[in-house]
Amino acid sequence: MYKDLVVVLKIGKNVEEILQEVGVRQGDNMAPVLFLFLMSAFAESLEIVWQQSGIDVATVRSVSERDFEAGTGVIKSHRPKQYLSRSLTAFEILQCLYVDDGAFIFTSRGDMSRGMNLIYQHFARFGLEMHIGRGETASKTECVFFPSPSFFKETAHLQIEEEMMDFNDENDGILTAAERRSHESERARIAREDALYDALEETQPILVADGFVTFTRHFKYLGSYVSYNLRDDYDIETRIAAASASMGALKNFWDNPHVELYSKYLLFRAIPMNLLLWGCETWSLRQVLLNKLEVFLHRSVRRIMGIRIAQVQEERIRNAHVRKVFYDIPCVRNMVAARQMDFLGKIVRNSWQQPTKWLITACCDNVRKACRPFYHNKDALVRSLKLLFHDVPEVVIDDSGSLKDWINEA
């Protein structure tokens, strides 16, 4: 720690000396350790104040460690009776902390207003500051309101139409007239929902101390976006844009005749495809989104190999043939499934103290709203499990993703 340290400031001809008595020297290994102690003290003491304030805490139920290892439990499709089962363990989710970042779940705007002010005051007790907006300065802390699936009344019908679209692996990667109309309808729906979201009373700024905290449609964290509608459309569009930009930046490399095709294949997998699939482990891929990713893949491969779209139409070159020639590169669906299964395997093999392991079989007691439920990440995990074990007759994955079917294989 600093001791008897004087900081000398020179501003023009003026010289000021300040006694430095707080903190550690820059680069000291003690700094991150002390910071973790500070954040742990903040989190533990906050729980006490939180309970005294009577703010609701989100609760989920999951199987016990013994049942998990024995293969008891399902990934999705929990029934109401299963939630009330005595064999399940309740877990409260008050805060999710990562270094100096934190996420808090609130069940109402009133609880959020009280909770935000409580967090601000509690940070101040430890000499920390929660970033809020003041005047013309925007707040770094942001909120997201997640409406129920039936909140936007016209969404359900459009979503069903999108789910019914079937991707044909033998198409040429060009959008048909029907697909264009579907994409235009989707863009119009998103624009309508965005306008409604911004005008909601629930999404107006929340007053915190002498400032405010604003709402956002899409919250970015660690390179991925969490959207208010709990769909991955915006995140995937952003990934496609980043991957397309990298393809353009590597134009001279793709066009260089002295570079072997295999070297181009390796670079394509390392940069554009990694940019495209960043964060795909948590995606809930609807068919319309999968189509867009597949179109990017085949369009990029044809670009690298110098295959013009007119040549594709005249010679009727299929996507399967293009992938096979390009060193048998997998389709996007298989790449996403492989990454999701790798992520799931790491979670299963990890210790029971990790919250991600609890959430695999977690369920909540919220009553499902009338209308078709959203396609979510657990649906995608079960679909990837079925794809992984498709050619393994000894392993049969049911529609609920029962642990007993695959836990021993992980």
C-alpha cells in the first residue's frame, strides 16, 4: 500500500503537492485481489439490505447435484407439477457479477426504481460509483425491459410463418421472391415493435439520485447483444455485418493467385467464420436466421473460389458441391451445433458450484401466456443434441432433452 507518498502536480508555474494514502502502486499484483475482496463485500452486504427493502428476487428450481449426475431431469418442457416437486432445489438469482460489471433482475418497474437507488447508495458506502446519466451525459448503466411474448399482438402470427420456412440445402443461396417478402415483412415488424418499445411507459428513464438511467433496445456485453424481444435477430445481423467487413478487408488475399486454396480456407475459418459465429453457443436459431447465415457462408465461399452467380445459374452448381470442393467445409447449422455441444460439454464437466450448470435443468413458476411460446436457447440445445447423435443408434434424444439420454456421453 502507499505510505508517505507525495504526488507533485505542476500546472504552468504553479506546483501543488498532494499526500497519497489510498490504493496500491500501479501494476501491483495486490490490486486485482483487493478489488475482488471489495466486490465480494459489496455483493454479500447488498443481499442483506435487499431483503430488508422487500424487493422481489427471481427464483428458479433445478435438480440437485446427485440427481444431475444420475441423469435425472430435463432441459426443457417442464410441467407445472415438476416445478412443485420436492426433489427440485430452489435458487435465487439476485445479482450476476463479472469483475466490475453486474446484472440485476427485477419483476416490476417499481422494484427496479427502488433497487437502482439502493445499488447506487450501497456502492457509495464502499467508495465506488455507479455510472448514471446527468444533464446531457448519457448513462453507462442501462436497463432493458423484456415484454411477454403476447405483448406485441401481431408478432405471434408472423413468427409462426417464419418458423414454417424450410431451408433447402440444395438451393443456390439466392433469396427467392417469397423469402424477400418474408424478410421485408420481418423488417417492418421489427421497426414497428422498436417504435412501440421506445414509447412505452416502462421504458422511460429511471431517476437515480441526482441523475438517471436510460433504457436500451439492445444491450451489448462481451461482443454479443441481448435484445428486448429476446430474439437473436439483431445480434446475428451484427455478426453478419462484421464478417462481411472482414471479407472485404481480405479482398487482396482472396484474389492473390499465388496463395493456395487451402490457405484461404484456413484463414476463412479463422477470421470471417469466427466473427460470424461469435457467441452462437447461446443463440436460439430460427430457420429464417439460419437461412441468412447459410447464404453468407455460400456467398463467401463462391467469392473466394471465383465462382460467379451467373455460372451458378447456368451450370446449376449446388451448395453441397461448393462446400465439398472447398475442403468439405460444414454448413453453418453443423458448425453452430458443434460449438453449442462443446459449450454444453464444458458446463456438464464443470463443478456443481457453477450457476450455468444449475440452469441447464432450471424451470420457473411463471404461468405461460396464451400464444405460441418463443423458440429459445434450450430448444436449440436439444436440436443440436439430436443432430449430434443422429447416427448413433444407441443414443436416442427425446424432445425434452432428458439428461439420462446423453449425460454419460458428455
